[in-house]
Amino acid sequence: MAHQSKRTTLGEIGEHAAIRVIREECPSRNNGDDAAVLNQPAPNTRPVVATDMLVEDRHFRFDWSTPEQVGIKAISQNFADIEAMGARPTAALLALSAPKDTDVEVLRGIARGIQQALEPFSAQLIGGDITGGEKMVLAVTALGQLGGNRKELRLDAARPGQKVVANGRIGWSAAGLALLRKFEEIPEDLRPLVEHHCAPRIETNRGVIARATGATAMTDNSDGLIQDLRLIAERSGVGIDLKSHAIFPDELLCRAGKLTGIDPWEFVLSGGEDHTFLATTSKETPTGFRDIGRVNKNTGLVTVDGLPPRHEAGWVSF
Amino acid sequence: MAHQSKRTTLGEIGEHAAIRVIREECPSRNNGDDAAVLNQPAPNTRPVVATDMLVEDRHFRFDWSTPEQVGIKAISQNFADIEAMGARPTAALLALSAPKDTDVEVLRGIARGIQQALEPFSAQLIGGDITGGEKMVLAVTALGQLGGNRKELRLDAARPGQKVVANGRIGWSAAGLALLRKFEEIPEDLRPLVEHHCAPRIETNRGVIARATGATAMTDNSDGLIQDLRLIAERSGVGIDLKSHAIFPDELLCRAGKLTGIDPWEFVLSGGEDHTFLATTSKETPTGFRDIGRVNKNTGLVTVDGLPPRHEAGWVSF
């Protein structure tokens, strides 16, 4: 290489300097003591909290994702869980295990991605932990606030007769992953699929709006559309029927399917990690959502146009 | 072996059954949705939150610790951070990465240890995440409540003239670790040191009581006595002088020192992971605490009987 900048590693700078790097990128007055003390919550709100872990080479790979993208993904998937209760994400913590030869710039990039994903929510990184380890592991905890007395959006609260509504892409993440697995160079026009896989973005306030307008059940598709909806179906004791025309693979998914030799319906039905919001409601479709199906009485069953789905596998943790 | 029970692994039972095992051992009505919704906090309280990661073979080893002990340690070290703000721990989340050949009974043991450590605090495990990985990594997030308007106990709030007070053993964890490193069989009378290393226990409400009785600064010794106090000294712009007679190595530490060839003062001054509560106060020594030194004006300096400490290294993360 004509020019190579000097690499500094986490092992060289040590824990305290590493924490300083994160705090430079993610400033917060709550951070820096044994624990973070938050402001007194607004009256009539309840705290909401979730945690999700990302393991290098299982949930992300640095030859596919930039450090910034890893940071964005870590926040998006956690904040999606907060929104899926109908709550507003307000803060995050990062526990990070990283090999000592990790480049400080990788850490800085992750922190920058975290900050980028936090900003639309006006949320802050308020604390964390950093330690050595063989593979990089990020555990993000997301905190949020659920305002008012209305019930939170629960997995067990879908009712027969309701509409099933969705906000966000379905299947793009799985298609992006399939492309990364197959090609070194991704065709320019298919880059959005890869971007969606590496750094999924969620629209702010979708959970809050869905709850305010009368939705009762909600989740985000993290494990696969059919699998995530089946969890709602089972917990609620209902069935869900999707309309194929409403979830039909779009042009990009079809192109990715052709290039990878994978049925694009597999991206849609089995692909997870889109963090699409899926809700059920008896009221009007909330702003930003579209109708994709109906809740019925076929306890625990998820169908497409009344038939068993062509694909229904999903994310396997082990 | 005369008898060997059939081993079942996480890979065999899968994520959902693994979560069921944890929930059997750690029951909570808040757990089980995308995120946990907590009860509305008591009026005039602020939420407090901290996270800490334990990496297999760095923070614990299964040939040294039982799964129960790992669970206890994970909660104790996180709850110590909550108490160190003067707050009351109320709940925890567990994000766990584990190899797929992990015995289900190991998971059950960890969950049982977590529950055991939560119970004295009337706290609950309210959520988490479980995924595969090469080494076991536990990231626990602890939540707590800080009641009333009095300031939280901060690292930067020590003032010259105050007493330095401590609750809990100092040096036992490091001595236990030194014994584990040196011996296959630990002499019976030294087992308490090893137990203290593998499964540290913290006394409930020490932070709350210290704050209520006028303490201003507090931390737990996690990285080493001198190192942790130096952080208070630096942040507060003060010095701290310890009285050697108040932290003199006890009989067990001296025996462990003799057997391992390590100066027992090293256990006391450099050993971390005891999670001893260290506070400063101008008022009476809080119940359960003892005087170990004085705050002075020697900015950033920690001394013992006015002299530089014999040992001052501490935990190194990388």
C-alpha cells in the first residue's frame, strides 16, 4: 500500500482510554460513574427495557459491515424491541467484549454508528462496560418510556377480526445477507439490500403511534416474518392470514433471488432482522403502516391467502 | 464413571426451550415480550442502570466455579454498581452467548445462581437474550431506584476532612484466585477465600444506608482497592490516606500469602472483585461500615499511613 496509517490497538491504549473514545463519540452527562442515574421520569410513565447481543461472525462480520454499521444495527434492533411495546426509546448501554488487538478506529466507528442511530430518537448512550475477549461481542441494553395508562403492545393481545399492519421493508435483510454470502462485489443497484442487512434503520415513533391509535399487539420481525407472527398467534390464541399481494417480493428482492438462486418468497417469509414493525389493530391503519393481513380464529396458525406458507423457517440461535 | 446421566445441550433444545429453563428458575411476570415493562416507579424516584460483562476464561472458569457461582457473581457485581450510587437494585436482564454444546444443566445452574443472588434484594430477572457463540459471555444489566432528592453517591463527591469507610471483605477475592491458580485441592480452612472469589456476596442496602446517613462519594472495589480509591481521588480532586491497621491482612489472607508466595498486602491493595463498598462521609460511620482512612488535600494521591502504597496495580481489561 502506498500509505498506511499507524494502527493503535485497544490493548495498547487500555480500558480507560477506550472508554474515553466511546464517550467522545457518544457524549452524555449520565455516563461515567458506577451506574447511570436517569432523570426522574415524566409523571404517569413506566420504564421499558430490553437487551440484545450481537456476536462477531454470527450476527455481523467486519468484512461485510463497517464498524459504523455494526453500531447502527446494535441500536436499531434494541430500539425496535422498545418501540414494539408502544414505548419511546430514550437511552442505551453498551457492554463490549473485544480482542486486545482491535484497532481503536474500529471502536470509534462502532461508537459513531451508535450515536448516529441514537440521534433520531434524541436518545443517549448512558453507560457500559468494556473488556477483553476472543471475539467481539456487543450487548446493548435499551431503555424507554411508556406513557399513559393504555396497555402496552403485547404479543398476546391480537384479537380475531383485527387487521395486521406493517411498517418497514420485509425480506431485504435476508436478501442482502444472501448476496454477501454469494458475491465479493455487490451490483450497485442491489446495495440497498446489503445496507439494510448491515445497518437496518427503524422509523422513530412507530410503536408510540400504533399504540396511540388503538393497536393492541406488536412485534418487530427479527427472526422471520412467519415465525414472529406465529409467536403472536400462539400467545394470543388466534390465527393470522397474510395477503400475498401485500407482501409480494419487490423488484430488488426478485433480482437478488435470481442472482442467488433463492426463491424471493423465502426472503420475505423466513428472513428476519428487518425489524419491520408488525401490529394488529381494530382501528384505522396507523400512519406509516400498511395492511398485510387479518387476524382470525385458527389458533396458532399463520397462513398466506389461506394456505400454509411456502417457507416458514427462521433464525436459529444455536 | 459408575453412572453418567444423559447430557442435553442448548443446541439440541434450541433457543425457546433454553429461555424456558431460565424462566423456570427466575420467574417474573415482566419477562417474555419484546421488552419488559416495569411498574410505574414510586413518586420522587429516579431510575439507575448499569451493565457489566463476564467472559468465560477471563472473569470465570468452569473448572473453578460452579454455574450457580457464575450466576451469583454476575448479579453481585452489577448490583454493587447500583448500590454504589446509593440506590436500591430492583431488577436485572441477562444477555447470554453460549456454545451450542453447553449442557442445559449449566444454563439451569447459572439461572439458579442468578435467582439466589436476586432474592435478598426482592429483585427479578425481567428479560434477556440468548444466542450461540464460541465462549460463554454473560452481560447483565442491573436496574435500580434512587429515592428522594438527596444527591446520588458520586465518584467526584469526596471532600477533604471526610472519613473513608468500608463494608465487606478486602482482598479475599484476589487471595482466592491466587489459591485456585496454584492448587488443585484447596485446604478446607481457606475455602472461604475461594468462595468469595467465585461467588462474591454483597450486603443489601449498604448504598441506601450510606446515602441516607450522609455519605457523599461511593464505589465498590472491583478493580483493586488503590485503583478504585484513586478514581475517587482524581475525580473529586482530593487525596485519600488509608490506615494500615484498618486494612491489615487477616489470618486467612496471611495463610494464603504464605502458601502462594504472594505478599498478602498485594491481595488487599491490588486485588479487585471483592465488591467491598467504599464510601466517604463527614457524618457518623454508617451501620455495617468501618473506618479505614481519611480524605485529604493531596489531589489524586492514595497513600497508606502517609506513604505510597506497597502495591497499586489492579485489574487490566486487555
